[in-house]
Amino acid sequence: MTTRVLWLRRDLRLADHLALAAALDGGAEVVPLFVLDPTLRTPSGVPRLAFLSGCLEDLRDRTGGALVLRSGDPVDEVPRLAAEVGADEVVASE
């Protein structure tokens, strides 16, 4: 079975999500991932982080707890998770 990491960036909805549809194509196992970039952790980013936290909790609930949350540089974290889960591909949303 094909395994794909779905790297969620800004679009955290599941309905009408083109990257999710592409990831699921052919019955693949999908591992949803959100990487919290440290650049968001600034004093001006506090309200955004609070909102984002609520959105991610909701998304984790809607994915049955499958959402993987990582903190760090996406350049490092995305391939790291792909290797951990043996992903064949990474599909990214906008």
C-alpha cells in the first residue's frame, strides 16, 4: 500500500481540499502533518498561535487523532516524518 504524508500548511480544512484528495488517490494511507515553524513564535504572533492551536485541536479530532504535529524547520521535519513512516510521497497544501 502507498503511504503519503499530507503536509498541511495554511489550509486546515478537510472538505473540498485538493491536496487531501490527491493524497488519498488510489487508496493510499495518508499521514497528515502540520509543522509549527519557530518563526511564528514572536510577540506579535501570540494571537495567531492561540487561534492556530484551536484549529489544530479541531483538526486532530476530525482526523481521529491521526494528525502529526511537529515543531521546527519544515525543511527538516517533513522529510524526517516521511522517512519515519516509510512514505512514498509527500503532498503539500497551500
